[in-house]
Amino acid sequence: MYDYVIWDFGGTLFNTYPAAAKVFQEVLEKYDVEASIDEILEKLKESTSKAASYFVNKYKLKNGFLEDFYRIENLLQPERQPPFDNAKEICVKINRNGGSNFLFSHRSNYSMTKLLNYYNMLDLFSEIVSADSG
């Protein structure tokens, strides 16, 4: 068994990409831009800020796009961003066997702790490093 496990949040521990891509697409539509979910997902998997930069530059969007995205994403219902099957059970097993789980992500601490709390998983992590950590 592993002593230390470092988890990435979105796309590894939690299935966040489908909901984030849909929100991203909705915000783009408010800026009169149509983009496919596949193109959005490809960019989001690098990082949200890189995806925003890509679309802002490609379509010469006005300032505020990323802030619009985060405002809507932060309001998403947790049910739209569930943990992957067995993710919680694996984290519990690591802890029960004397190991420690660590979480590392470019996401904000707010967005991660919101989901971790909702799914009763926050106490499974020894440390969380987020975008807020610098």
C-alpha cells in the first residue's frame, strides 16, 4: 500500500470537466461565440485560465470572460461535479492503512472544499494545495 498519494482534483478525483465545459460553452454563447464541447474540453484540461486566454485571444473577447465563467461555475450544484466511482472509498482505504492523501489543483480552494464538504471527503486529505496557495 502507498504511504502518500497526491491527487489531482478535476478529471482525476472528481468528474468536473463535463459541467465546466458546459458552463464555459454557455458563457462563450453570451459573448456570441459558438465552440464545440470537444474544443473547450481540450483547452480546459490544460487549465481554466489557459482555456480562457485561448478563446479571448481567438475571438477578441472583452475583459471579464474568466470572471463570468467563475461566477457561474461557483454556483453549480455539487451533483453536477461528482467524485469518480470508488474515489472516496480509495481515499478512505489509504487512510485506514496508515497512508495520507494530498490534493493538488489549479482550482480555487473554495470550489474544491465546496465539493469535498458536500461529498463528506474533506477530512480524507492531510493537505490541500490550490490556486489560492500561490
